[in-house]
Amino acid sequence: MTSRRPIAAIVLSLILPAAHLLPPTAAGQKIDPPKATELQWTNLETAVAKGAEHKKPVMVDVYTDWCGWCKKMDKEVFADPAVSEVLGKHFALAKVNGESRETFTFKGEKTDGVGIARGFGVRGYPAIIFLDSDGDMLTMIPGFVNAEKFLPIVLFIGTREFEKMEWPAYLAKYEAAKQAPARPK
């Protein structure tokens, strides 16, 4: 009777040296999930100045300390790797507490968080306000939006696609691209 050990040794000697050619999971290595880009949140005055300097739109997260949905937006949406990458690359970012009475200057006027919330028509929290690089309002997204739905919104605004097409046409294009099979490089 012949032993199977020499065959096993031959197979292992052929496989092990090539293990580095296998994808990390196939080679038994752990893959770390993509990491979120660390976002640089500032106050509104600074974000508008950065937006003007770098010709970027400004995204303003209007929140309150007691708002559970605001905290969920921070943890699940702004921390999403794809969302944070787009935000970090294409936007100047500000956080404004909609109940704060701390004063600051916005477009040459003294105001506070309450004034910003009222001035932009915020009726609930969170509210995400998008401004152009001059500080003029483009649009507002009221309430919580999950990362999957938020990503095309920030891409549409951050890449200035809104200057070329309407939202429904962009969303259809985005969804079609998502469904298309990946092409080899």
C-alpha cells in the first residue's frame, strides 16, 4: 500500500510558495475594512472662508446636543468611508448647534446658531444645509438620511453635477452606474 504523504507534501510545496499571490482572504489574512476619512469640521465662518478660498461648496450640519438622529448621522453617515471621502475632498465643513447663542459672523452679519437655524428655515434636526462657495444656500436636507442615500447627494453637489443636470437625471445616471458590471482595468 502506498502512502499519501508524499503527494500531500508535493501539493503543499506547490501551494505554499504561491500563497502570496492569492487574495488576502484566500491566503487566510485579515482584511481591514475601509477607514473613514477624518473630517475637518469647523465653525460656519471658517468653513465659508475656506469654501471661498478653495472654490468648494460648504456643507453645514445643523444639530442639537439632545438630538439622537444627529448623533446617528455622525456615527453612521459622516463616518461612512465613501461619504467621508467625498466630504473631505469636495466640501468645506461646518457644524452649527441650532440652539446655541454663541455669536459669530456670517456674510458680514452677527448671528448665532439660533439665527442660522431660523434664517435657513430649519424646522427639525439634523438639518444639512449646502451652500455655494460664496455662502449662498443651494439646498437643505431635513432629517436623517442614511449613507447609501446621502452619498449620491454629496457627489451631486460636491462634484458640481448640479450645474450640468437636474437631480432626477443625475440619480438615474448614478443608479445605472452602480448596477453596471465593473470593467477590468
